[in-house]
Amino acid sequence: MHEPGNQTSGDALAITHGAGSNGEAPLLRSIATEFAAAGYLALRFDLPYRRARPHGPPFPAQAARDREGIREAVSTLRKLAPGRVFAGGHSYGGRQTSMAAAEDPALADGLLLLSYPLHPPDKPRQLRTEHFDQLRTPAFFAHGTRDPFGSIEEMRAALAAIPARTELMIVEGAPHGIWPKIAGAILANWTRFIAESSGF
């Protein structure tokens, strides 16, 4: 848990990791540190599959349990933060977070989705967007131009199916693992996006 800086906003962010990682990932640390400095209560957390075993990928058959872990993390923050609660994640974590939000539009006040895994590398027809037309939560995406899980053009086409407000931040030259050093730029763009989405 990252406590907010001197001027707390009252808002909070729950953020989780990709398929081969955990809550200690450098990107998550950088994001949580930047958001906390901006007044957020930030929680980095491991998904249930990672808590069950320290290494290895998630099991598709247990994805619903991972989404339950996301709901638990958001629920924890709602008890601690008086303001809005946002949720997000990198790659698999972001995908499961967006699916949880599609299942329950009241889950979070906004989504921060980093390197969304649009499809497996070299398999552009295996899209992971079945739930996009059910998303009613403002969603901010940050995506690298060298990400093999989806090109910028593919991302733009996919986001058009989401009825909620969306934004795509393009990270020039970045692979699937977005660089931790751009966490500040992600925060700046996110802050504007959320202000515009909220009308204030």
C-alpha cells in the first residue's frame, strides 16, 4: 500500500500485474509511487493465481477467481478512501480488470489499462475483446508501438466498440512491457482524462 502524499485527493487506485509477473513489478511500483505522490492511496496487489504459486502463468479456467481478487482489492480501497476508486493493471491484469468492470459497471470509477493484450502475438484473429461492448466505465489505455500483442491501429479499432469514454496513450518504441520511467507521463495524461470524463 502506498500512502498518499501531503495533499491527499481522497481517491484511490488498485493496480495489478501481468501473467508472468507479480505486484512487485517495477512498472507497478513506479505507477503506484507517482499516483501516491499525486494524492492517491495506491494498492499494488497479486492476483489469486500468483498468491497460490510464486511462478508460472495463470490458468484460463481460474480467471473468474482472479477477477474476484480484483473485486476484493477494490472493495478494500472503498473502505479506506473517501473519494473515487480506480482499478487497473498491466496486460493480463488489465484484461481481467476490464472484464470485471464489464460484469459490474459499479466496480470502479475508471480503468487504467497498460499494454492491453489484444491478441496473442502473431494471432491477430484471436481477439480478447468480447466484453468491450459491455464496458460502461471510462477506460484509459497506454500502449507501446512495438507491442506484439496488438498494434496501435488494432487497438484503435478495438476501442471503438467500447461505449464508455476511452483514450489511447501511444508510447513510441515501447514493447509489451511499458517502461517504468514513463509512469509520470501516464499519470499526467490519466489526470486530464479523468477530469474530462468526470466533467470537472
